[in-house]
Amino acid sequence: MIDKETTKARYRAERDKRLRADGTAQYHRLAGEVVADPYAPVEPREPKTDHVTFAFVGGGFAGLLTGARLVEAGVKDVRIVDKAGDFGGAWYWNRYPGAQCDTASMVYMPLLEETGHRPTEKYAHAPEIRAQCQRIGQHYGLYDHALFHTEVTDLTWDDAQSVWRIETDRGDAFTAQFIGLGTGPLHVPKLPGIPGIESFKGHSFHTSRWDYDYTGGDPLGAPLSKLADKRVAIIGTGATGIQCVPHLAKTCGQLFVCQRTPSSVDVRGNAPIDPDWFASIATPGWQQRWLENFTDNQTGGFATTEDLVQDGWTDMWRRVRARIENIPAEERDLAVIVEALEDSDFEKMDEIRARVDAVVDDAATAQRLKAWYRQLCKRPCFHDAYLQAFNNSNVSLLDTDGKGVERITETAIVVAGVEYPVDCVIYASGFEMGSPYTERAGFDLVGRESLALSAAWSDGMRSLHGVYVHGFPNAFFVQATQGAALISNVPHNYTEAGRSIALVVAETFKRGASRVEVTQDGQDKWVEVLLAGGPRNLLSLPDCTPGYYNNEGQPLSPAARYAVGYPQGPAAYFRYLEGWRKSGAFEGLAFE
Ligand code: NDP
């Protein structure tokens, strides 16, 4: 029997010792050489000064999914622009050993059915996901117009010509009738604010710029053989750290895992996908059915739905539903649901903590690896080799008791007053979140009447569906906020946004219009719908340990009330959007 009050008190105590006044300001953005592309040389090319129908900023899933749907709708000149050397977005940059999707490939990897690819594993590894991005690019001819190693510096609406003017750091100055923005939430790597970090004289790099020349090995899993005689520290135990550690543990002479907050590490249960089984289920429309099933199983309400994916994400809601099914329908009020959520969470986290004891041999290390917070306070992790790595004699957990690494010197890291000499420091310290959109994107958007996006959103985001913004004709935002806001399977958000955008562009042509924009009224009404759901950020529950989900535990700005999704949840949003598209009314939009 779980003692809820004692557990809650522990959660609060663990949170309190991690709270720090500097919040997100504790981190530093990486800049200059250290963020240069280590994977592909920058090819010289002539600047572009032409016109395309559609320009898209970002060559990750958002750009690929939107580009694919536009091509299907007959737009042949989609130009995707990305600072990376190829398609892939996060999967271009994150080639660290062990990188793997945390959401089942069948629903996570985009456009499987269209490209005819069968995932090889339940949770595909990064090289396969990146190859799928390239496959999409080839299948839809998106390479023909793409510009890589190119950063957009300026995006301005030309009202007289009804075009967007786009400038880049490669001297391009071209126009596009429509633009899309899919710069992603996790593309600006950050470093922890550890005193002395700049004084370190050994080797160091961020996980999103993995230095295989130094470590040996490769993203396919070859051993990191050059680390055999090295003392390595990895700082950060989030979703990235969890995946790298087992690979480092196999080869490093000595590995120090520096932990500030333990992640919850549930069972992974990866397995190859059987081709015969896949052939039996891959009937027309299969991926859309799987996508909807995965979302329904987490956010679709209480009706029992067959669970196709069967994993840690659907398990969370399966537990809640099992509790609620026992309660008569007329008694299922909000309080009952909140309690069922809480009880399921206590049960789940207790199991996850018990797993640490079962796996880790050293009892003291096991204690320190236990996560004391509700599962969705931090990104849930799933792995079957991470905890096991702490049984290796060359691996030491340096737990900082919530305080972080104390100092870095020229030759060592310092934790709790003890110096640990190291040859290499690997920063698994994550990506900038919570900064204004235009700061992370690296450019502002200047719309009608010189309205800048940073000004339009200065006191919070406003949009229709998270996609269309008043004052910015022919511009589409491909991201999850103010739409489904589904976090367990981000590509599903983009799949649906891409569909809508292609339909709206096709409709613009059909009507002989040159521009489309959400009306002020259409935008206001959507924002009203969103706010009517009240504050409901499950990710920033009061007792949550600090992290990027909850603004590092600092009070949320007034603008944060707009950072929400559809009040009835992702499954309901996708159904609503399907209806919106099918109605043909394009409610909220004006074509001119
Ligand atoms: P995170 O921001 O999740 O983790 C950063 C880590 O660095 C945390 O453990 C943090 O500790 C630690 N840290 C920060 N400052 C210090 C310090 N001063 N001393 C010691 N430790 C410190 O970054 P990740 O790259 O791990 O993950 C980012 C996101 O990327 C994930 O949440 C997920 O959305 C996505 N991702 C997805 C994957 C997938 O689907 N397969 C794989 C990897 C990432 P603390 O927790 O205390 O802040």
C-alpha cells in the first residue's frame, strides 16, 4: 500500500532542493565553432534570387510532412531551407550512440505507408529514422529545391506583390507565395551554467554534435573504441543521457555519470518487427489507423479501444481507465478523475522505483537513481540497458543531490567538493526551451503593415489551430501548441497540420485568390475556445521537480496561459480538425 502523504512530502522536498532563482537563465546557448556541422561539409553554391510557390523553414518532420502533402496537392516547387546539411531536423543533429525513438516506430516514423518502408524495430534507431527522412525527400522530390546549410535571416511580407521575401546567410534573396515554419522546439543546444565550464582544457562536446573522431565508433553502434583509455564525464541524465550511457559504459576506461535529477526509466521492450506480421497489418490506411489508435488510447476518453501499440505511453492511460471503469458513469466527476490519475501515477512510479532496486546491484547507487516526482513532471524515459550500466565496475554515478555539478576546472569536474580528473566532458544538457519563438528561430517574421511576430505575440501566442496567425497572410506554423499539443507523438501533430495546409493552399488556387489569412474574429474565437478550458498544464503540477516542462520551477509568465492545446485533448482535436477540413467552409479563414 502506497503512503500517499509521505510520498507527496518526498516529492516536495526533492523539488524544493532543486529550485533555483535563476531558472532558465542558468543555461548558456552554444555558439560558434562548437555548433558547426560535424557531419557534412558546407558546399559552395550560387545564391538564389528566384520565386517558388512554397518555402518552408526547417527540414525536419514538420517540413517533410507538409512538403509531402503539398506535392500530393500539386505544388511542385516546395523549397525547404535548413541550417543542417540534409533533411532530418533533430534526427540530423542527434547522432549520439544509442539514439532511438521513444515512441513506437509504427506511429512515430512519418509517411511509412506512402514510402513503403517497414520499420525494422518497434523503436527504431536514429540512422533508420534519418534514412526515412531522406526517403521522404526523395519520394516527393523535395531535394530538387531544398537549400541546406542555410539559415533564414529575414522573412518579410510584400503586400504589393502578395509574396514573402526571404533572405538567408548564404546571400539568397528569393520570394515565395506561401511560407511554412517548422523550426522545431529542440534545435538550439544549451550548456549547463557550471562555474569554470569555459576553463576546461580537455575535450568536450554537446551530444547533438557528437565527435566520433574523438570517441571512435559510429551512430550505427560500433564500439567507441578510442575511449578505452579515457576518463569521461557525461553531464545530464535526461532522455539523451539515458540513451548514451550504456554505450559509453561499454567502452570508456572510466565513466562518471553526473546526475542532478534522476529520470524515471521504465521498461523499453524493443523487438524486431516481423515482416510477416507487418504484411498482415499493413493494409491500406494502416498508418492513419495506428496514429489515431495511439492517440485515442491516451486521450480518447473512457471507452475501451484496442491498444495496437501497447507501450509505456498507452500504459499510463490504461491504468487510469482501469480504475475509472470500476466507477459508475454518473459518479465520474472531475475529482474522481483527478484521483484516478494520481493513484495510477503513484502506482506506476512505485513500480519504476522498484525496478531500480531489482536491476542495480549496489543499494546506495540504486537509492540515488530513483525518481521522486510524478511521471509526467519530466520526460518519461524507457530503457533496458541504462540502469544495468551502473553494475559495470568502470561506471560511477556522481549524484549531485539536486544541486548540479559544482565546478569544472582545467582538468576535472567537481561534485560535492571532490575533484574527479577527466579527459573528456560530454554535455547531455538538452536544448533551449521557453525562450520566445523568434529568438529560437533566429529571425523575426514581418507581416502585413510591418507587424513583427515578436510584437504580435509579445503577451502570448494567438492563432487559429496553432497554424494561422492574423497579420501574416500565406504563412503557416507547423507546431503543436494551440492545436492538439500531443507530446507523446509529436509527428501526429504535424501530420494533421500538413494535411490542412495543403488543403488550404489548394483552395487558394481553386478560388483564384492570391492570399489566405485568418480573420481577427476567427483567431479571437479560437483563442476563446482554448482559454475556456482554463489552466490545465498537467506538466507543471505544483509539486513537480524543475525542468523545461515547467519553466524550471519558476512562476509562469502571463503569456503561458496561451501555451495550451485544445481543451478536450488531442484525440478530440484531431476529430474536430477532420470535420473542419471536410466541411469545406474553411471557417476562420479569408481568401482574397
Ligand atoms: P534534457 O533537458 O531533458 O536534460 C538535460 C539534463 O542535463 C538533465 O538531466 C539536467 O538535470 C541536466 N543538467 C542541467 N544542468 C546541469 C548541471 N548544472 N549539473 C548537472 N546536470 C545538469 O535534455 P535531453 O537532451 O536529455 O532531452 C531533451 C528532449 O529531447 C527530451 O525531453 C525529449 O523531448 C527529446 N528527446 C527525445 C528522444 C527520443 O524520443 N528518443 C531522445 C532524446 C531526447 P535536471 O533534470 O536536474 O534539470
